[in-house]
Amino acid sequence: MRIHLESKPVIAPYRSTHHLRVVIQWAEEHGIDTAPILSSKGLEKADFDNPDRLIKFEQQFEITQELFDIIACPSLGLRIGERINIGQLGKWIMAINSCATAIDAFKMAFELADLISFPFQIILDVQGDIAKFSFVDLIDMGCSSRYRYEMHIVGAYNICCEILRERVQFIEIRFAYPKPEYAEEYKKIFDCPIIFDAEETQIIFNSNYLTRPLPCANTLTKKIYEKDCRQTIEQLIMLTTTTELAKSALQCKEKELLTRSQLAQRLNMSDQTLKRRLAAEGVSYKSLAQGIREKKACDLLRSTELSIEEIASNVGYSDVANFCRAFKAWTGKTPLRYRGKRGIL
């Protein structure tokens, strides 16, 4: 069997509240008042009881980041991931659960990923008896990277076990980050060899799982939920501006910021069409690119220990002095002053 599937290499600007709702509930149960954090991002608790409420990716990312910073639990990602189940992910997971086989379910998940997208691209590659999921970061997640991978991978594992109605046995899991002090918890959850400090994050398993009939397979149920999901995606498309699409694509983790022509290609439109649509919304590629560089630089200064030289390179400046001048023009502060401590030039 030879299969290759890839999720979209961009983050959808809008999504449902399902994943964030799990984090909010966990925080509330552990004595954290989330109302001020939600309010600062234009949300309130009632929004998480509204099945039609959509939120921006930035809202979800920034709220979870604040909660990760507040909650004093090293294994937080694992604990939240253990909370994720079929009942918490709405019609998206119901469409997947109703598919005929696991490979059909994964194809459906990738097609409908705009409803519950992740901060990384997911690639499924199958060669013979071996299947492998690989994860490619779409944005710089800073110090929250480990939490986010734990949360999403443990949550996905729980859902797979629920859908198949058995404990899925992986061959091996590799994580592209250092071994945490609570590494034994990983073994309890996955019961397979775990490798840390790997070149990339991967899940390796026997491909025979992909052809197994799913216990809840039902053609009519699948059609009902799939139709609802696709209608929601159409609503998202209508809601999303070209500016938001462009910002989402520009935020993706690349060696260099996409040029305007590369951005247009990523968005499946001509360079002139992109220029015209952005102008109609009162923005330009240049202003968007500058905003992305500023935000990325601020995030890296705030959440990483990278040197100023490394951050300058990450946001497209080969000369540190030019980066420092640009950063001061953006924020009124030098990079070191913004970081609030001595850095390495």
C-alpha cells in the first residue's frame, strides 16, 4: 500500500471554539478565573456555549499561551490532551467517526481541517506495512511548542482509540524537543518506544490500522455531518478577507518571508489579483509583511532565549544593526530593552 496525504500548509484564520473550550474548562477547574483573559481578547464565557461561535486563530493561540504561562503544571499538555474526546469536538469528529475505514476518516479529517486546524502541517505517508505521521511547524510556537504537541497528539490518540474501540499500538513516537522531566508519563499513555530530541516529530504505526472497518461506520450519518461541515467551511470562506488569508500565509514558518508573488501562488490567485484585493481592503503587501516581521520579532524576544542575531535572521534581516533600527521604529524600544534583560548580539 502506498499513500501520501498532506493537510494544508497554512492555518485557517477562523475555527470553532471546541479545542479552546477544553483548555478553558481545565483552567477553571484548577482555580483560574479565565474571564479577564477572555475579555482582553474580545471573548466571554458564554461564547463557549454557542455552537455557531467562531474565533480567530490569534485569539485561540494567545489565550492558550497566557494560560500555559499561568498554570504551574509541567505536564500540562498531557493532562489537557487526556481530556479531549469525541464528545468535545462537534460535527467535525462525527463526520470522521462515521466513515467506512480509518484511511477514509483521515482523508475526511484533512478535507475538513479548516474547522479545527492545528499550528502544524500533518503529513501521512504509507509504504507497505509502515505508516507514518509527520508534523511540520507552521508558526514559531516558542516555549509553548511542547505543550501544544502534547495536547494535540495525546488528544488525537484518545480519539483514534475511541473511534476504533481499542487501544491503538504505535511502533514508535519521535518528538523534536528535549526529554521532559516527566517522560515516564509518555510511556504510560502510549505504551511504545519514545524518542526525544528527534529531527522531526513523527508517529509510526502498522498500516493495517488504516484498512480496518470503523465500528460506527454509517453512510447516511457521514453525509449529514459532512454536509454540515462543508456548509460551515463555506461560511468561513465568505467571512474571511483576503487580508486575513494573506496574514495567515505570511505567518507560516518559512526560511524567508514569502514574496508577494509567492504569497499569491500560495493563495491560488495571480499577483495582480492579490494586489487589487488587498488594495480594496485598504492594505498592501508591504504593510502586511512589516506587521508580520514586527509580531514575529516581538514573540521571539518574549518567549525564547534566541540571540538578537538569531531573531534578526528569523525575521529576514541579515544585518543586526538594520534589524535593531527597524525594531525601534516599530516599537519605540531596542530589542534588548523590549526583552527586558541582557541579550547576546
